[in-house]
Amino acid sequence: MQITANTTASTSGSASSSLASGTTTAAEQQDRFMKLLVAQMKNQDPLKPLDNAELTSQIAQINTVAGIEKLNASVESLSGGFAGLLTQGATQMVGRDVLVEGNQLVLKDGAARGGFDLSAAASATKLEILDSAGRVVQTLNPGASPAGVKLFSWDGRGADGSVLPDGDYKFKVTASNGTAAVDSVALGVAGVQAVTWSGAGIQIDLGNRGVVAYGDVFSFL
């Protein structure tokens, strides 16, 4: 005797349909299955009792649906916990400085820091410091630089040795290896104000520098 959990399809088909449509939960299927089982046991033909193999198979199918739902719930719980751990660890960055893409250079108390990322090793690297009018006020020559991220500092002095006023400056990176140009990315220093978690992942608030994703940080200082 076949026990079905759906009057229009077999239990296996019902379980597959439930998983695909999401309209019937495992708990509902289990409840329906038990009601049908009790009803059929009461009204079964003594000469044709329930087949144990069929019964065991259908119970296993119902349990499979329940197991999948429990697994999904467990995965969601683990994802939430992992997100919480990431956020907790990320909050330790509050107050620290990071390097993110940008050519801003803030001169304060006669000192400024910036950085750059090279796609390959360079035999020569040049940094041009620009004032608010876009004029080159100083040129730094770090020399040969390996591929990757490198931090630099500027003492706030102009090309003529004069002390320049504190404020916002910008810089331009030019790198080469022999006669071949090397791709570079200017990196500005920014302070982490806050860290939050969203559906897009960990977001880092850099104050007036805006909000960036955790993956957009090149280096922590």
C-alpha cells in the first residue's frame, strides 16, 4: 500500500516540489504524513498490510526534507556568527590609519604621509607634491622600489627648502623600470572612524574620505 503526502503526486515528488517552491515546510509534510499514516493503518486491508520497505523509504524522504531545512538554518546561523566575529575584529581598527586609493596628502605639524602601489618592481620612482592650485611644490625621488605597497613621508618643505603651510595637498606617482613605465596607484592615509556590517560585507567609515569596503583597504598602519 502506497502512503502519499500529496494527493496529486508521490511523496518523493512532493518533497522535490516542496524544496523547489518553498511553499510546504518539512514540519507541515511530517504532520500530513503522520495523519495519512494513522488513517491508512486504521483502514488497511488485513490481507494487504503496509509494506515496511515502502514505509521506511517514505519516512526517510520526509526526514531528508527536514534535514535540508535544518542544514539551511544551521548555515544561516553560522553565517550570522561569522559576520559577527568579522565585525568584532574589524572594530579594533577604529582609531587606526589605513591606506586607500586616493592622492590626498594632509600636511599637519610639518609632516605628511602617503603611499603608492606598484604593479611591478621599478628602478625609478618619482613623487610630485601639488598644492591646492595644482602647482608642483616639491619632488621626491624614492628611487628603486619593489612591487607592492610602499609608504612615504614628506617633511612639508618646498623645493626651495621653505616650510610650507599645513593643509591639504595632492601627489602624483610616476614609476618606471628602465624605459618601460610601471603601473602605479596613489594611496592616501585616512583614519578609521567606524566599522559597520551590511549585506555587502564590512564597511569602513573614513570620515570626510567617505565609506569604503574592507577589501578596498591596501594596508593598515
